[in-house]
Amino acid sequence: MKKNQSSIPRPYHHGDLRRAIVAAAVDLVRETQSVEFSIRELARRAGVSHNAPYKHFADKRELLAAVSAAGFEMLEARMTAASSARSTPRAKISAMARDYVRLGIENPALYRLMFGGYLTGPDEDRPAVERAAAFNTKTLLADAISNGALGQAIPRTARNERKIDGAILVYWSLLHGLTLLLIDRLIGPTEKADELSETVLEGMVDGLAARVPLLPADAWVGPRMA
């Protein structure tokens, strides 16, 4: 009988220990749909000693921040690939929406780690490594909006910053809500996720084409880069 591939410790190359540990942690979150794994189990999966993770991570929160950052890197890669295959800004933003929702319903625990409150500290801030990875994802969306995804170009200037962020707030809020509703089976079926994403996006883009709300003064959306 074959062993499950994810249960076989994976060797790592010298100097690649941190990457191997994060990859093993991502696999654990996917397999168990939980972040409540032990460091000892993680080390076994990575094929390292039980103390090895602590050479790169001070505690489990720091490790999970790296896992969340890996999730954002995955999301950015998927959204980039999906949008690059489309020729118009409207088609690009639609493709990004579909892959955003797909990642969430395929990896619910990872999605909740990335977008939930697990990593939020007492100062309402998030880990720096996660913020940096999330910022790249936001930039993809801002570029699509700037290039005309809402029907007209909105140049990336200081004057338009609140307008672009206002559009991102609407886009993200609707997609985040849709993703969680699908994950929690409050709407469905899951097989219709792409069509549901397009339905939400059509209504949102039509509304934003008529009027893009300004983000309120002193408000922020997305990762804050200190």
C-alpha cells in the first residue's frame, strides 16, 4: 500500500531549510484544514529535527505569518497568470476575481489565516512578512483599475489614490464575502463558483463605472506598509 505523498518527510538542500519548513506547514494546513498543528509534527513532515524550525522562527505565530505570506505569493501568482491570459482590463479584473475565490474555496484554512484575525496583534497590526506579500497582490488589482477595468483609466496619481482605494474596498469586500459564503456553504453549489464570481463582478463593475466612491480620509484598505 502506497504512503500518502504528503506524509513522507521531504529532504531539503543546504541553505533551504526555511523554505522547506514553510512548504511543509502549507501542506499541513491544506491537509488538516487547521493551523492547530504541533511544531514537532511540522518538523517530521519537513524531515528535520524537532528543534530545527526554531532556528528560523521565534514562535508559531512567526511561522504562521510566513505561511500566510506564502499564501499571498500563491494568490499573486495565480492572479497574475489568470490576468495575463486576458487582453482587456475588464477581462483581467474578472479573471483575478475568479482565481481569488477559487483559492479560498480550495484552501479554506489558509484563506482564513490570510484574511482572518488570527495573526492580528494587540496593536491591530499584521506581521511585516505577510504585509509585504499582500501588498503585491493589492498592486495587481490597483494596476487593473488604473488601466481601465471600470470602463475608464484612473491614472495612479496622489490625487486619485483615494478613488482607486475606494474601488478596491468595494471589489475586495464583495469578493471576500462571496468567498466566505461559499466556504461556509451558505450559497452554492461550489461548482458554480466561477459563475457566481462573474455575477457579483458584473454588478460591482456596473456600479463602479457609474461612480467610484472615495476612500474616507485617514482610512486605509489592504496592507499598511510601515
